[in-house]
Amino acid sequence: MTYEARSREQMAVLRGKETVRILALETSCDETAAAVVENGRKIRSNVVFSQIDLHALYGGVVPEIASRAHMEACARVTGEALREAGETLDSIDALAVTQGPGLVGALLTGVNYMKGLAFAAGKPLIPVQHIEGHISANFLAAPELVPPFLCLVVSGGHSHLAEVSDYGEYRLLGRTVDDAAGEAFDKAARVLGLPYPGGPRMDVLAEEGNPEAFELPKPKAPGPYDTSFSGLKTAFLNLVNRLTLRGEELPKADLAASFRAAVCRELTEKAERLIRDRARCGSPGLRMAMAGGVSANRELRRQMAALCAREGVEFFVPPPALCTDNGAMIGSAAYFSLLRREAAPLSLNAEPSLPLF
Ligand code: KG4
Ligand code: ZN
């Protein structure tokens, strides 16, 4: 029997199994992360090896360095995830891996590693779309959360307002027309001379500053739920250049706080519009979740929580460690994929632009 035929049989059995344990690997960018997740909801282990130190010297992720570091870390990190969960490759039901989107070399390292492991162990391999993984982190954090719900997806490469209509079913309602929210934070951080990774550092610095110290323009975007950040970024760059030319010491905390407030305002205003439009259409029991690295942002969490409280909408956001890249979110998404889709053939390839919608 071929690997694929056996996989199909195993998947059919797993769909009726009470407890399904998945070993998942995430290598789409600069984190080599592995986890063991039970039934898409329970984290048995979650190991994240961050490559930050390797890339910090260059001020950003260097793709070749990332691929090599993933290659060196895959075996160690997956082994650690199994050990921490008290499992072995034998006791695991299926494997999962991020197929895309992301850096092609980084993705390929993970996909090839897991294909080898799946073939050797004779277990099905479930491919996962990275953003679907981020959204699924909410299922780990809130076991009671079930679709449908709205979700603000904000990461380094994506800014979407989406509807999760069912497990594995997404509808795009709004998106950024230029930069992603995380990208905007990273670029602004660079303007302030903060080291990589900029987003979290901007967030920490902003906590000490006055968000009303500087006024930044209100972005314009075509669709009602679309966002835009490139104008904000340019205005911020011009502001910092003007202050620098005056020879004054930069009030970095105030600058960071003002920029963060402007980005969060843009995101929450669009979320507010969506919530109000839905409420007007008579949608009862609205729920709003957040996903992606930028949902670790303190101010965005506060603003979204306040918005949802004001509008009477139930609000969900994973703890910060599950917002940024991790293996557990991939293991969760893989479980819900297992229930409805087939496993990957051995010809599975990394897809750097794999879409969700
Ligand atoms: O979701 P993620 O870990 O990777 C991608 O799929 O892109 O998101 C990374 C992005 C980076 O741009 C990073 O600067 C940003 O999320 N980020 C933050 C914070 N933590 C991570 N941005 C603002 N505030 C944070 N606390
Ligand atoms: Zn991510």
C-alpha cells in the first residue's frame, strides 16, 4: 500500500477517535516551533526556538540564515515537544506542518523535515495555512469558542478583518491596501533606531510615552473595513526627520506612543464599523477574536477589549505567547483540518504565497 493510501485510511480512523494527538512544526519565518496538541484545544507541549539573536545583527530576518537555523533546529525542537508532552513518534496520531505563506526556504525546511518524519513513522501529514494557524490559537485559549465569529488578523505580513463562518471557512471582509500592521510597527521602530524586532520594542517604549504628544494623519482606505498604514509610516518618518533636523533629542517614548495610538485607532475604528454594521443587520451574539503577532500589542488589546465591552460583543484574544508564531496554533488548525480534509501526499510543496481566502 502506498503512503498516501495508508494516510487516507488512517485519517478516516482518526476522525472517529476520541483523542487525537498531533505533533506540529512551524518554520515560516524566524521561529522554529513545535508542539503537541490534543483535539485542537489542549496544549500538551509548546516549544519555541527564536532566531532573534541570529538576525538582530542585520536589523531584520535574513532568509538564508533563517533556513539554515531551521534546518539545525527542527529535530531538536520536535524532539523536545514530544518529550515535554510525554509522547513518542509512535504514540502520536498525525503530524502537521506550516505549508505557507512565509519565506520559501524557511517553509521548505519544515515541510521537507516533516515529510521525512511522516514517511518514516508511517503517519499522516496535515498541511496548515499559517494565518489559519494564527486564528486557531483562539481555540486553544478559549475552549468554549466555536464559529461563527469575526476576527481581526494582524501579523507581520497580513492585516485582515475576516469572518470565521465555520471551522476552515473564512470570508475576507476588509484588508490593508498597503503595509501590514506589523510591518508598519517594524518600519517605525527602525526610524527610531530601535533594534529588530521592532514591533514589541515600540510597544514597550510606548507604555512610557504620551499618545497625544504628536498628531498623525488619519489614513484613508477604499472599502469600509479596509485599512492603510503606509501614509502613517511616511508621516512618522517626516516627523522624526523634522525633529532630528532641529537638533533636539528625540522624545522616543512619546513618538512610539503616538504612532502606536494611530495604528490601533485605524484598526479599532474599522472593527467598530464592522461590529455596528452587523449589529444593525440584527446579528445576535456577536463575537470578535484577534490573531497574529500584533494582537500581542498591549494598546490594541486594551482598545479592542474596550470596544467590544462598549458594543456588548464577546471578545477573545490569545495570551501574547500564542499570538506570535508558535507550533501549538498549527497543531490546533491541523486537527480541524483533519476532520474535513485529506492529509498531504508526499509531493507536498511549500507555498510562499498560499492564500487563506
Ligand atoms: O504573527 P507574527 O509572529 O509573524 C507573522 O506571521 O508575520 O507577527 C510578527 C509581527 C512583527 O511585525 C512584530 O513586530 C509584530 O508582529 N509584533 C508586535 C508586537 N509583538 C509582535 N507589534 C506590535 N506590538 C507588539 N507587542
Ligand atoms: Zn505568524
